[in-house]
Amino acid sequence: MKFDLHKTLTLINLLAPIVLLNVKGGDKVAKFIPVITDGIVSAEQLKGATGAEKKAHVLEIVEDAVKISNATGKTQIDAAAVTAAASDGIDATIAAVHAVEVGKIVKA
């Protein structure tokens, strides 16, 4: 099957918000779902990057978003908890995208 970047990015935009809310710790990442989704989309467009490199890219974006949020002084968000939930959510999102693309369930 030929890789279709547009289709993949569309699936990420559709599935990531649902998946991220439903992973363990989804309540912790809820505020950051748009940031994580955009991060996954941008990571998928990194030519030649491995899956691990793409995930690291997204997690850096998430960590920066938490730092910015905490810098406002209005909230103090546990960065480790958000990063852990985001990590699981990224894996689950990519697994869901692959499952839809190939039409069968695949293990992450």
C-alpha cells in the first residue's frame, strides 16, 4: 500500500483528540490536546526521522507548552504527568492511525 501523507495527517487530526482524552492520564493532557495533535502532525512531516525521533519532537513541544502554562503563574501543572500521558497518547494515536490505514488492528 502506497503511503499517503495527506490521509495520515487527516486521520491524526481526527483520531488524536479522541485517543488522547481516553488514555490513562487523559485528563492531564486535555488542555494540551491541540498542541499534541499539531506536534504529531508536524512530526509526521519530518523527512527521514525515525518514529522515536518524531515522538521526541512531540514530547519537546509538550514540555515547552507545560513550561509556558506554568510560567503564567495561574496554574502549576505536573510536567512529568503530562509528558507520561502524552507519550502514551502519541503511541495510541499512531497505532489507531495505522489500524485505520491498513484496515486491521496492529500492535504498537
